[in-house]
Amino acid sequence: MRSNSVKAWSVSFLLCLVFALAGSLLVGDALTTWYPTLRQPWFALPLQGWLVVGMLYYLICLVISYRLLTRRDRPPGYGAAFALFIVMMAMNEGWNYLLFVQQNLGASLIGLLIFCVVAIGLFLTLHRFDRIAALILLPYVVDYGQYAA
């Protein structure tokens, strides 16, 4: 049992690491060169704040991935939840690319709206068979939902 748990944590960690590294490679230095030049409202988080949000996002993904990988049963919706989870992670990195590298605010807004739909879909799917995982994702969904509204 312990071996499966260690394996699930390892796979979950590697999954998050791969997406984080891919995102970092996609964005390059645009986060530190272009982003600081944007006019932002007084209440906007500084770049360091967004880095903390990013770390919390990957922590959320780590725990959700672990919970999905350690399920003994595979209830209806399990495959969809895992697929939506991977799509959500990929879309997060894609949105960063659209915003920071392409600097395309229109495309990044559309990407953000699609991302929100995927994150909400993941939340609803998780809610059917793993309410703890859904609750772990909830703050992230609520946070991004406010931007899509």
C-alpha cells in the first residue's frame, strides 16, 4: 500500500513539474519584461503575489492528481475527471503563453473563458465522486470565475 502511495505522489509531482517547466519554457522572460510594463489597478497583485498564486495552483494540482491516482475504484466520471484535469493544466500553460508571449489580450480573454469552463467542468465532475478533491479545487475555480464573470 505504501509503495502505491509513494508512486502516486511521485507521478503527481512529476506531472506538475512537467507542466510548470513547460510553462516556464513557453513564457521565457516575458513575465519579467513585458508584464511589469502593464498599467494595473492599485489593487492588482504584484508579480511576487502571482508567483505565490502559481505555487498554490501547483499544490492544488498535486493533491488532486494524487487523489485521482490513488482511487481504488474507477467510478463513472473518473476518466473524464482525469482528462479534464490534464486539459486544465495544459490550458493554464497555454493561457500564459497567449498573454505573456503573444501579448494578445483578446485571445487570452477567450482562452481564460474556455479555461474557466474546463475548471468548472472538472469541479462538477470531481464533486460527483470525490468531494474533497472538488473542495480543494473550489478556491481556484471561484478565483478565476470572478474574472470570467
